[in-house]
Amino acid sequence: MPQIMVACAEGSLRAQVSEMIEGQGYEAWLDASSREEALRILEQDLPRIVLADMMLPAGGGLRLLQDIEQSQLPVAAILLSPVCSYDYVHQALQSGAVDYLVYPFEPRELAQALRRAEKRCGMLEGNHRLVLYMMQLFNDMHAIKPHELLERQEELLRHIFRSKHKYGGVREMYIRMLHMKWMHKLEPYELWSETGETQMELLKLKLSKDEDAARHYFQQIAEHWLEQSAKLHGPNRRLLMKMACLYINENYKQEFTLTQISERYGMSVSYFSKQFKHYSGDTLVNYVNKIRIQKAKRLLMHPQLKIYEVAHEVGYSTLQYFNRVFKQFEKATPLEYRRKIGL
């Protein structure tokens, strides 16, 4: 199943779209609230399908599509917009979008767009096998043995330097992406600090031209990560999941993303998702919603509280979304629930 990212500034819209995606049998693994965050996720986790909102801050969803097209990433993009505009549709298609959806849209429209996106993913897979291999390497990182990690990284670098690329600067793009993914991995350990932006740009340019230098540099990084990860992710894995659940239970009112939570505990999004579901028996979104709805049920027992006040108190920004989630779990709206308990 392809990794899907929803890039949208408005939390309630982002949640609604994610819910609709899951209703179609997919999983919205990642989300972003700005173009910069979406670009960082693209470099770190490489989602296969991106749903980008036209109103995304720092350039908008259309600019994000242009970034994806310019980088030649193997990503299928769908543009979401509050308006139907011929110019926007034309620009979106020119930027490689597989579809243009005007919200609010029907589940049927989303299903068709996702099918087109999956078809595009299949077409792109052969064009950028190295990027996909890199993504798989980082997804598997916690599950493979140290020597296998080093061997697979060497194989990746060997392919990067041996392959003939159609587009200029693609080797440098691969090196930048590999470097970014390692910096993201090492961030929780506060290791491998960068001395300056200009120096790092020169280093990455040098690494893209010198295979021996690149192999030596990335082997050092991998060895640092292995050393620190052994301390953190061995027998303490279950403890980390327990800590994550406690954190969510204490901060359920906040609006946090899967990306933010996984970063908090020094894991990739895909690895955290698998471990969290194995520990809790649920996805992060469902886990948070269950906690919020249980809290809401207690508050609804106080008749002096308005339903919109209850929604806000448990972390929902809109009454409409609160009503929908509540009904999903309780098979009744908050008002019907109050009547059922005699209030």
C-alpha cells in the first residue's frame, strides 16, 4: 500500500481528508501543515502519493507540485483547492498532478483520484528505483543487522555512482537526499552537528563527485547511528511505546501529527507506526480519537456544557468534525448520546 501524505494548513480539513482516505482502504501515513514541512517529509520519508492543498502556507500546494516535478521525485500528486479555476487546473496538470479536486468533494471523487495516483506510482517506480531503494533502506533500518545496513548503503552508493542518469544533477540530488535522511536520523541524538550552511553545500557537492569520499563519509554516519540506536532501541522499545501512549493521554487536546510524535521518540514515521500499532493495537489517529471521545462522554454528562464547548475542550477545532468522529465511535451524535443517558 503506498505511503500517502496530506499537506494542508487547516487541521480540521487535514483530518477530514485523512479520514476519507482511510475510508477508501488506504492509510494517510503522513501529514504536513506547510510547504516547508512537506518538502522535509518528502526528503526524509518519500511518500508515494501527496495530496496538496492550494492554500498551503509558504507558496501553496501548486508550488509544492512544482518542487516535486523539478526534483523528479517518484511521487504522484493530487491538488486540492477551494475553487474551480481553469488556470489552476492547467498549472496543476503542467506540474504533473494526476488530479484536481475541489473541496468539499465526494468519496467517489477521491477514490478515482487515488486510483489514478496508484497507476502513476507504478509508472514512476522503474524511473527512480534508487530513491525507492533508499526509502526502503531507512524503513528497514531498525529491523536489519548492522553489517547488512552498511552493506546495503554501500550498494546504494555504488548504484548512484554507476548509473547513467537522464537528468542533470540527479546524482547530487541522491546525495543530498541521503544526507538529509541521515541528519534526520541523528537529530534525536544531537550528533553530527553541521559547521555552516556554505561548508555543507560544498561538502555535498564534493561527495556527489567523489565515490570514495562519499562511501567513507556515510559509513561514519551509519556507525555513529548504530552506536546510539543500540542504546535506545534495544530492550527499551516497549518502554518507548508506553511513553508515547502516556504522552498522548496527557496531551490529547493538542493537535500533533504522526511525524511530530515519531520524531519525538527518534524513529521514522513508518517504523513508529508499525511499533505503535503492535503495542496499542490501533493507529495513532484512532488512538487519539478514542481518548478524546471517552473524555467527551464524561463532559457530556454535565448538561450545563454546550456541545461545541465539549468539542473544543477535548481538542476538536470544529463541531462538524467532532460530531462525525463521535458518531463513528458511539453510533450516535453527541446530542443523541445525551438523550440516551437521560439528559
